[in-house]
Amino acid sequence: MNWFELIEKCFWFGIAALGFAVLFNVPPRTLLNVFLIAATGCLCRLLFMHDGMNIILATFIGACLIGLLSILAAHKNATAPFILSIPAVIPMVPGVFIYRLILGLVRIAEYSSGNYPPQLLSDTVNYGLKSFFILGAIAMGVAFPMMISRKETAKNFLVSKRKKLPAKI
Amino acid sequence: MSESESKKLSETGSLLLEIGNLLMCSGASTARVRMTINRISDALGYSTDLFITHRALMLTISDANHEQFLSSLKRVAPHGANFKVISGISRMSWRIVEDHWSLEQIRKEIERLRTVPHYSRTIVLLVVGLAGAGFCRLFGGTYIEMMVTFVASFIGLLVRQEATAKHFNQYLCVFFAAFVASFIAGSFKKFGLNMELEHAFATSVLFLVPGIPLINTFSDVIDGNILNGVIRGVHGLMVAVAISLGMLTTILIYHF
């Protein structure tokens, strides 16, 4: 395992998460946490994948970690957990698999009769199933910690215990 | 029932609907909207029932003794993403519970949240371009591909913003953006660099992925708001179809 490459990938994953955070207009005080949470989730996912784990399960675990960390960080940042977790997990979307799925479907459709090569069909099905399950793992993984903790909101999130908001609002 | 009390009831009802509208159109899940509105109305001493759909909210509010009630309906503004508003409303709801805010204070806070600033356009474009480059690196692209993706994402988002400002259909906006982004990424291969640019081409449209619908679909279905979840899912699917149509157009033009 090349450690430099691993850290670099985590860094770029964090940057991709920041892009979505800015697109979704999250409060500026949460930007650093979004970056850190996303990078940690990516590190977890890559380490599990390096260990030989299936990409779907590794994505699920990485997304779970992101969900958990964002619950913890939401208390400190005075926001709701999903504001941190949604931008942080979106970079896990399997973009290249989806692209190959679309390309494969187009190629298959181009054949006038059913004599397309079996390799093409099996590759396309493989990419399609992988994309589908990875997307499911992302959505499920992020929601999982919230369901386990059985808290609809960060309930211990007491505004009065933190520093007061500026008086003018 | 005195005149002032009934006036207060209707005022509270319209404020709650406005809060629900802001939450819905900023990307909150159905359970979150219901929870926030119930929390606020409990703190103000009313009981509230809500009917939440994708593009309209219906609310019945009654006072503690159920002597008087008010039903009203509000159309939800077009959906977007604005987490600053959600965060602000979440904080406000707790301050209403704990500091017993008056209606006047709530109205002022809502006014403030409605005009809350976005990040400046240059920053959004640059960061989203960088995010595209990051995506490209994640899937194993080279540094040259990263630069190609940066340019493609940058211009793609610019096209989407311009199309949205001109009030095109939202799926058409996504289609335009996906088409332009992938067209630019593909043009580097077609006219300039004689190398494999698959990663750049595939990741140049990823800034368009419907992430909020994807995750809200799941949480809505899990929470039992199945109809809303299905609606969000179909919306997300339509965005995905628009993205792939945009890419397909490029693929057909370039014969990849």
C-alpha cells in the first residue's frame, strides 16, 4: 500500500465533499468539519478495500462512519447532523461505474439483433448492479447511525449551553 | 374567544407554514419538517397537524382548549439546496423552546433567513471545479485529466447557473450542463491530447448528481413517509436521466 497515494486520495475526497458543501450553501463554520469527516470516511473505506473487502460493504462502513462522526460534530457545530453528512458522502457516488453502465447499455442497444458479445452484456450488468448497490449502501450507511441512536434530532444539542448568538437576530 | 387571540392563532399558522416552506425548499426531509413545526408549535402552546407533500403544505392549528382552529394551505417554492437556512431554523426552533421567543422575534428571524447570503459565485465555481478534479483523482485519473475535469466542471456549472437564471425547465438545465461539461471534456481528447481521457469524461458531470434526493428518498421511506420518498426518488431519477442524456449526446457526436 502506497501511503502517499492513500493520503492524497483522502485529501481529494475531502475537496470533492467541500465542493458539494459550497454548492449546498452550508454554514461556513462547518466547512472544516465537512472536509475532515469526509476524509476520515474515505480513509476507512480505502483501508477496508485494501484489506480485500468488497467495495459495496466498504462503502457501507465508510458511510456509517461519516454518519456517526457527523452526529458527534453536529453538537459542536450547532447544526443538524445531515448538514454535515450529505456533502461528505456524495463523493462516494460510483461515477465511473455509472458511466460504463450507460456506455454499455448504448452499445448493447446499437446491435440490430441479439448477437452482441456476451462479455459486453456481463460487464454492463456487473457495472449496473455495482452502481445500484453502492448507491444503496451510501444512503443506508448515512442513515444507519441516526436510526441506531434513535434520536430524531441531536437532542442533547442545547443552544443555551453554547455561546449566545449575536443579539440582533 | 377574543379577537386578539384569533388573530394570534392565524398569525402563528402562517408563520409555521412559512417555516415549513423554507425547510422543504431548502432540502430538508419530511420527518424533519414535521418535527421542527411540531416543536415550535408546542413551545408556543398550540397543537398542530401537518400534511406534507412535495409541492404543498397543509396545516391545521388549534389552541390548547380546541376552542378555535385554523386550516390553511401553502404552495412550496421550487426545491433547491440551502443548508444555511435549515441550520438557522434548527437553531431558531430550540431558542423558541428555551428562550420563549415572541411571534415578532420569530418573524424577524425568518426574514433574516430568507435573505441569508450564498457563497459568492466565483468561489462556488472554483470550488466545484476543484471538486471535479478531486473526483477524477479518486477514480484514478492523472493530473492532466484532473485539469480537464476542472475546466469542464467549471464551465458546466456556469451553464447550469445561467440556464436556471433564464428559467428553463430544471431537468433541461441539468441536461445542458451535462452536455456542455462532457462535450468540453471530450473535446480535449478529440482535438488536443492524444490520450485516454475516460476518467475525465466520466467525472466531469458528477457535480450534477442528485445527492439530496438520493439520501432524502431513503430517509423518507424509512421514516414511513413513503409517498414523499417515492416522489423524491422519481425526481432524482429524472435528474439522473437528464445527466445521462447529456452525456449520450456527446458520445453520439464524438463517436466514443
